[in-house]
Amino acid sequence: MKEVRAEEFNLSPFQLIGREWMLVTAKKGDKINTMTASWGGLGVMWDKNVAFIVIRPSRYTKEFIDSADTLSLTFYKKEYKKQLAYLGSVSGREEDKISKSNLTVEYEGETPYFKEANLAIICRKLFHQEFTSDSFVETGLEEKYYPGKDYHTLYIAEIEKILVSE
């Protein structure tokens, strides 16, 4: 993979995240976990290029994100949609889903990502905050997306590197 500058990155986050999905991956101790996500964004905050992701408290990957300083967001060609669906529906608590997905773990420094990705965004956490009931301005969102009050945690992470397949 080769590095590209964030200012040269010109792919649509709406397509990448919302339609094609991503894997959010982090390391805790000597273990790695990942989950499929389709909510998040890319932008600028505090004069830094950042990624925004949200994770529900029930997700095993949240423990990894909370304990790590860094994480990766990886994106794939359409032929990996089956693996992404599997990695989003099975818990790493129950089985070694990464090995069953046949994806290959690579590292950028201490941050895990997957060799099969055509795009890897390496991030360092800057901020996290839990959603709360009183955070919602638009009525109906809470009722629709959080009937069990299992609010996401928002993470803002600085983009340290963007790697694209050659």
C-alpha cells in the first residue's frame, strides 16, 4: 500500500461508509477485534483531519477501541461484502471471527489493519463522548434508533495516515 496525503484524498465518505461499509479495528493487549460499521464520517476538527465513528456499548470491539490509542478504518472492493456482513454479525467474544473471515492482519506501527483492504485510514483517538437522551434535537431519532437506550459513543480520531492499494 502507498500513503496519500489527506488533502489528496478524493473519495466520497458517503459512498465509502454509508454504502460500502468499513471495518473498525483495534488492538487490546495481544488480541485484535474488528466490526463492520456504516455510520461515521471524515472531516476537520481542531485544525486536524479526523474520522468520526460511533459504537454501541454492546459491541465487543468497543472494549478494544476504549483501551487502544489508535484504530484503523478499512474499506474493501465489492467482492468482500460477504466477509464484511459476517464480521458485523458475529461477535469476537464468541469465536475467532477474524481468522474465519480469511482476512490477513497487517500493522502500521502498532495499529492493525487488513492486507485485503483497498483503503486503510490509520487514526489516533482524540475524543469520546456518550450520546444521551437530552442530546437529541430532532424528535423521533431516539425512539427510532435507541428504543433500548443503548446509545452510541462518539469517537473523534485524528487521521495519521491514509494508505491505498497500489
